[in-house]
Amino acid sequence: MAEVRKEKVFCPKCKKEIEIGMWDSIDIPYDIEQKEKILKNIFFKVHCEDCKILFPIAYRCQYNDMENKYMIWFVPGMEEKDRIVLADYNEKLKNDNTLRLAQGGYRYRIVRTDNELREKVFIFEEGFDDRIVEMMKVIYAPMIKQSVAKDHKILGIYFDRKKDGKYRWVIILDRMTQPLMMDINMDIYEDMKGKLKDIIEEKTPEGLAQINALWARDVMMTQVKRIEGARA
Ligand SMILES: [Zn+2]
């Protein structure tokens, strides 16, 4: 079981002091309750009993699923000290044979928000490849933009599942409490999985890395250039 530090935070509304447990790491299968909280997106939130509000609390935390073999580092601030810790870990992955052996076949990811962490855990739990999901977001982006009113900004697009078991995008907008939803055609996933297998492997960095929209756009651009190059 992971170590839990006791820390004090303040309710942003009434300024009440609230004691919370902070987790440096969450280790699956041991911390199964914490996984459920992450999937409900309440793990990095604190409840004030007086105001009856939930407020966000973000700090660096390492999520390690030893059964499904993946590690996700939640690094909200990405300050200099965070960069050093991440670089150290990646160096260790290169040189520490014991660690390499213990974590053979692992996937390593860095996320910056609790929404991203929730999404990655969900994708891996469902048995999907997050790299292809990110590529699908690039494909869907123009359609999503069209369905959003022009004066709104898209804050995030997340992979999710409806109650009927079908998959959908959850689109978080500014100035709106309810997110937009859009159904996903999973045939596209299977199609991309087949076509982009090689380039995705080639473009996946060693060790802890961010696999996000920026990464997916880069992969897509490389693929397009290669196809054009082959035609010329
Ligand atoms: Zn309060």
C-alpha cells in the first residue's frame, strides 16, 4: 500500500482548514479504491462539509498499475523540480536493470490534468491504445469544432463510454457547465490501428512522455509527408 501524507488545505470559499491525505503514489492492485475515485474524477478533489462544495487539489502523483503494466505520472505544475524528477526516472529506466526487468513491457505516460489522468486510466482499463485514441481526436477535431458555437473555446476532448456501452467524446467548453457529447465510430479506431502501427511505434518516446494532441499531430504530419514523398 502506498504511503499517505497528511496535509492541510483551505476551502477556497469559507477558508476553513481541511486535513487531507496526499498520495505520492497509487499502486494497483493494492489501492483499488483510489482507482475507482480516479475513474469518477473525484480523487484530486476535496469536499468542504460546510460549503458542500468539491474543489480541485493538484499535486504530483505516480499511478502505477502492476497488473496492466503501465505507469502514469500526474505532474500538474511541471516546475523545474518536476522536470528533474522526471528526467531522473527516465535515466533510471535506461540504466537500472532491476527496474527494467521489473517493469518489462510497461507503458509510461505523463499527464498534466486530472481529466487527462482519468482518461488514460479509462483507456487502458478498456484495453485500448491511447496513442490511437489521440490520433482519432485529430481526425475528429474539425467535426467537433463545427459542432461548437464560434464564441466558445474547447478546453478538452476526452474519450468516454455511454451507459449503453458505446464510446463517445466528452467535449469540455469554457463558460458551460454541461459538456458536449459526440458518438465515436470505433471502426475508425480499428482502421487506424492497422494503418498507423509502424509509425506510432517509431514515434513513441522511450520512458515517461506526454502522449497528447500535440504528439498525435506530429505523427499525423510525418505520415502525410511520407505519403506525399512516396507519390512524388
Ligand atoms: Zn468551505
